Amino acid sequence: MNWCRADILPLTALDVPGSGDRGSGFAVRPNLESHIPNPEPRTPNLMLAPRLGVRVIQERGLAETSVLVEAYDLEKEYRSGPESLRVLKGVTIGIREREMVSLVGASGVGKSTLLHLLGALERPTSGEIRYGETALSSLSDSALAEFRNRQVGFVFQFHHLLPEFTALENVMLPLLIRRCPAVQARERARTLLGQVGLGERLRHRPGELSGGEQQRVAMVRALVGEPAVLLADEPTGNLDSKTGEETFELLRQLNRERRLTSVIVTHNEALASRADRVLRMLDGRMME
Ligand SMILES: Nc1ncnc2c1ncn2[C@@H]1O[C@H](COP(=O)(O)OP(=O)(O)OP(=O)(O)O)[C@@H](O)[C@H]1O
Ligand SMILES: [Mg+2]
């Protein structure tokens, strides 16, 4: 999916270059560009992959429904010297399109590990993850990085925003990485930040934002490229209960309005129960 297509970012919605918040013409700070990797050749694998979408699976015992993300028998083992630690011990899940799933379980059961595998941040030791017809194991490291940039939005417990850049620049970055023209990236980032009530905070750096505001910027950054899936690892874990509740509600709203498939890890049972489905983990496995 090309995120700079005119139908997605209509030119009529763009400011005249030079009238933006930076005054005279768009200028990405030189060191912002240093965060953008060199363009890599597009992999035939990814380009030929059918559009992500509906895949009816029956053979795995899942209902006849649209499944966007499938994980089969995932195992993850960490090795350090002679020691090895089996963290995931055969996890099989299917997540439907537009579904909001919460993932709960005691500390150390493997929730973050599973999320990292689903988000293509790490590879499983064995097992397979499919997004539609795309098997992640078939992608080279560079194709996996591109897949991540285009299909997955990640929100972490601690926002992981780049401290030296403004809210606007942090949100623009995923689009710049995919070679979106800067003027379009800026406009889209500005629009989305406005939609989450941060229109007056565009030029604030993360250190000049409250915890809830930082997390909203992180959410917008995760969503700016319209990923297929939003993965959030304890996005409310670092916030007071009211701000955490508001943040979770925003996720719920985004899931409904943007029909965004979402997986949210949380320790908060009350929030977890607001999702469409609660997945529970116990010692590296899913509880049925
Ligand atoms: N890179 C790693 N190398 C070795 N062990 C790891 C690594 N990452 C995680 N682990 C171990 O894997 C286990 C599961 O970790 P994980 O972060 O997935 O747990 P979690 O369910 O997210 O816990 P929490 O709720 O505390 O965030 C832990 O025992 C952890 O120490
Ligand atoms: Mg965790």
C-alpha cells in the first residue's frame, strides 16, 4: 500500500509549501534525515504478496471468519551461553480483521515476547506467523523491516519518542522512512495530532509533554502510516488511572472508527475486558 497516494492525502488538504508551522518552506532538520535508512531495493516477495485481508480458515478450528494475523505453534527460546530459556511454548492464535484483542497474564509469561514476534520485531525460534498470505518467515531481514514499517504500528509502555524531535517530527518519521514526500508527511502528521487533541502541541518535544500526551503522540506515530495492525504493550502502564483510561478509550475509538485490528497488552483487567476478546497467557502458552 502506498501511503503517499493522492486519494489518501488529497492535495487540496495540503498547505501551500512555505505556509506551514516552520515558516519558510519545509525543512526537515538534517539530523532527522539521519534516522532514515538508505532506500533498499523492494523485495519481489513483498511486492508480489497478495493484498492483506480476508482469509477464511477452517482447518485450525477457528470459526469461518476473516483472520488477519495467524500464529501457529510459536516457540521462542532465548540462549545465553549454555543456558536456554523457553519463553513461548507453542502459541497458536488467530486475530480477526477489525478485532480488538487484549492480552493479559502475569509478569514474565511472555506477553511482550509474543507481541514482538507478531510485530516482526523478532523472529520465533520455530512456528510461523502469517498476515494473510504473507508468511513472515519467508521475508528477508530487509523485507521484514519494510513489512514492519508498512503493516505494523507499535506502542510501548514508555513512549520511545525521539527526545530531540518535536511531536510533529516524531509522527512524520515513519512516513519519511517510507519515502513519503515531506510536505505530505507533515500535513498528515499535523492532521492526526489535531484529531487527538494535540494541535497546539505540534512543536513540543516529548520532554515538554505530559505522560498522556506523550502516549497520544506515540499512538499517532504508530497509526500515521495506516498499518494493518496496531500492537500496544502496556500503553497505559505508565499513566495514572484516569489518563490510562482515556488512553485506552482512544485505542478503542481508533479500533472502531478506523477499523484497526489491535492487540493490547495490559495488566488492568477492567480495561482488558473492554476489548472484543481477552487472550490469557500462562507460562508461555495461551489459556483456552
Ligand atoms: N532478550 C531476552 N533474552 C533472554 N530472556 C528474555 C529476553 N526477553 C525476555 N526474556 C525473558 O522472557 C520471559 C518473558 O518475558 P516477557 O517480556 O515476554 O514477559 P511479559 O509477560 O511481557 O512480562 P511483563 O508483564 O513483566 O512485561 C521473562 O522471564 C524474561 O526474563
Ligand atoms: Mg512485558
